Amino acid sequence: MLSEQQNLNQTMLNEEQLSSLKEVIGTYSPLQLAWASGYLAAKSEGSSVATLPSAIGTKASSTLTILYGSQTGNAKGVAKSLADQATAQGLTVDLKSMGEFKPKSIKNVTHLLIVASTNGEGEAPDDAIAFHEFLSSKKAPKLESLQYSVLALGDTSYEFFCQTGKDFDEYLAKLGAKQIAPRVDCDVDYEDAAAAWSQEIISKTKELLGEADVTSNVVVMPTSGSTSQYTKQNPYEAELSVSQKITGRDSAKDVRHIEIDLGESGITYQAGDALGVWFENDVELVNELISALDFSANDEVTVGDEKYSLLDALTSKLEITQTSVNFVNFWAEQSQSQTLLTLVQDKNTVREYAANHQVVDVIKAAPAKVDVQIFVDALRKITPRLYSIASSQAEMEEEVHLTVGLVEYDKDGQIRAGGASSFLGKRLEEGGTVKVFVEHNDNFRLPSDGNTPVIMIGPGTGIAPFRAFLQEREANDAEGDNWLFFGDQTFTQDFLYQVEWQGYVKSGLLTKIDLAFSRDQANKIYVQDRLRENASEVFAWLERGAHLYICGDMNRMAKDVEIALTDIISEQGQLTAEQAQQYLKDLRNAKRFQKDVY
């Protein structure tokens, strides 16, 4: 029988073995160490690698983590499609919203794909803020064992194009992570670029991870929201049942209340969601564009993999009411117009020009001869417009309501109109069909506890989701207080849904309403002014747990409201400006401060 000392000597590693082991495991990530521990434990019991628990082996060595940061749903859709493709290729996938991902656990991830949209002026989407801030902070760990790639979604009409995706790429690289493939930046018509990146990245990731056991694949999906067979790629052909102007005849605005019948589609939505609307361009505008280019409506062109007549392509496939910066650059080169060539030298100037000129206006200002296919290739594909839903399905059932401001302006004597708003508000007759789908927005939700007070700030068409909120709270017998701030130009012409709000005040559902009509007095008054006038009460509501919501114009209103809120919190809470900003940030991280801005 061996002595106790002999047993110990045989159990311990000798100096050379110990040195070798330390050298090897020094390169392992925490998850790889966990896998190695399980492997050695199994070997000591006479087991083979094949008999190891798959939860340890798979997670450590072959999990592909996909994180998305999505404000309106585009990044989420791309990430889900990517996860489905990766799973079909035999990879084990862990798919999560960044809002559901614990930032500190990034140290345990070995292979990461990020799909991130950019919100507003270069800001991270609400569900990505915490992760975005963590990676840029001193708390972020070194990530030498991480391999990653980033797909960034954005809009070239904004100054900070794809900024959030660029930030993630930069932060991860600084922390020592290595790219699987270079970042790809996508414009609003992102589908082709996203598909190409997905195909490449899955192929490269398979090489890195090796072939995983398809039967052990686990995809962790978000549980919020609901699914439907009808999507952006497969919209439902619904009936437009009502299109009613709800501003007065002397109003400077034309705002429409739209009702759409979802029939027996089975489509479901929640208060806070958006409705995606596919539209067709005005045939008169299409013909004006064809004439200006001296093309024929019957010219055959290719869009994607399909062939169309030029008339059909410009009517239903290509964007002509919104001009991209890239198209202005393209047309400057084609026309060699000195005006355009000078203009495109300044990024801010060209963005402003693109925002205020439709494609036909650019062409008329600088005529040029160009091949029809080259012209078509320079245009972006039509993308659906998203409208905040103005109804609760608990009350409206198979109906969905929208509040649509008709975009119209004069351009050198010609009336120009927005593509989707004019389609819904003027060109589509009641009884006509419109292709729609629901875009779930988990970043704009009523509190789950109906006793929680809410403050809603929604001037103009930003009132839409709050109409849905109150319908929802009424249907659910929610007892929490509700406070609405609404503003527009004049009380008599622009008080949207006035009778409904008055009814809610009378019934007690709407606890408090503050109105700001900017042109009804010499000094203009806006919703942020009403907030300041009610500073002590606004802060008191926040202190007792109120949720705060903003919907509407991103460039002016939302910024001014946030400044007012920061000032209120600072003054009423006796905090420094920095502390007040952190207070607001804490509300946002707790999902008590949510925005739906555009």
C-alpha cells in the first residue's frame, strides 16, 4: 500500500508540469478556464470529451454572441435574421438586446457580433446606452480574447452617420479585441449591405468556432413584444377606412387622423409601438422626373435582381421624395454644375440642401445627360415610414389609428409633398389598400404597474402615442395619475383630439393637462415653458416614481425639453448641473424616461 506522502507526490504536478500548465492557462479567458476545468474533471473520471455536459463545453468554446441596439426595430430585425442564419449553419447563438445584456459579462464573451443603429444626433439607442457607456468607461475590462465585428445602421442625411456603431468598433478595439471582419456602415436602405455582411461574417465565424452540433444550438430571444407572419418584408394589405383632417380650415398645418382596418390578419400591437407604412410615389411627380431627364416611362431598368419599367420602378421601388447626400454628390459629378460642386465641399451645407430638395429639384437645377440605369443605381430604395400608433388595441381591436402631419411646401412655384404622408392623407382613397406591418418598440412602454403616475410631453403629432396610452390605461382600469403637456400653434385650429382630452379630464382619467399654443399671444409659449411653470410639481411627481415620456420633433423640441427638465431637477432637487444630468440618466436607465423622437 502506498504511503500518504507517496499518494501526495503522485497527485501533485512536478515543477516542469506546473510551469507548463501556468503558461497555457495564462492565455485562457474565464469561460475557457471553466471549460478546461470541466474537461479535466471528466478525464479524471475516465470520460471522453464527448460525454462532457454541453452547457459548459458549448458556451465556452463555440458560442456566438449577437447583441443589438435598436430604437425603431431595424437593428433588432437584422440581428434576429443573422441569428437564424447562424443557427441554420450549425452555430450556437446567444441573441440579446443590449438592454438585456449585463455589461460586465462582456469579459466572458469570446465571439461577438454587434448590430447597432444610431439614434438622433449620434446617440446610442435607449437599449444600448448602458453598454455603450460601460465600454467607454474605466470599468471596462481588457478584451484581448474577444473577436468581434460591427454592423452599423444609420442615415447619411445626419451629421453623425452610424456614430453608435463606429463608437462600439472604436471602444472594443481600444480594449484589445480583434476584428473578425471590418465594420460595415449602412444607409437607410440597409438590406443588401446587411445581407452581404451577414453572409461573410457567418462564414468567417464558422471557421473560427468550427462546426458546432446543430442539435445543441440555443438561441436566447427577447421575450417582450409579439410576433406576426406580417413583417417589413411581408407586409399586410390593409384597408384605409378613415382619413380625416383634424386641424381647422385656417390652420397652417394639415394633420390627418388615419384609421386602418387590420381585418383578420391577427396582427397585434401594444401602446407605444409604431406602424410601418409602405407607400407609392405620386405618378405626377414620377412623370415630371422622367420628363426632366428626357427618359421614357417604358425604359427597362433593374432594381436589385428584378426588372421593371422606369415608370414602375420610380413609382413603387425607388425613393424620390427624400434626397440623399450621396445622390447630391453623384449629381454634382454628373452635371459638373459649379454650384453643386461648390456646395458638396461643405458637409453641413450639402445635408441641408438634400433635406430641402427632392430629386427632381436637384436635376432641374443642374440638368445633365445620364444613362438611365446609372441614374436608377444612384437612387435609394423606398423604405417604409414609421408612425407612432395612436390607439390601443384593447379598445380598438382590429383597427389601428395614426396621426399624420401632411408634409407640403412650395419649391419655386411647385408644391412638393412627402411621399408617405401625401399617400395616406390625400392620394389613397378610403377603401383603398395600404401595405403595413407593426414595428414593436420596447423602448417606449407604459409602466407595468397601473398605479404608477406618468408624465407625457407630446406637442403636435407627438400626441399620437399618448392617445394610445390613455386608451390603454382606461381599458385596464389603471389608477395611476396621468399628466399631459401638449402644444401647437393655435388653440382654435390645432388642438388635436380636443374633445377626447376634455372627456378624459372630466372622467378623471387625465389628472392634469397643460397646454402651450405658441401663436395665441405676443410671446411664444412652448411645452418646455409649461414644464418650467410647474417645476415643483413636476419634480414631486418624479420623486414619487412617475415615468416620463417625450414624443415629437427631435431637433428642437426634445432638446429644449431635456434642458428644461435638467434645470427643473437641478433647482428643485438642489443639485449641480452634473448631478441633475445624472438624475435624468438614472431615470432613463431605469426605463422611467423614454423618448420617441423623429
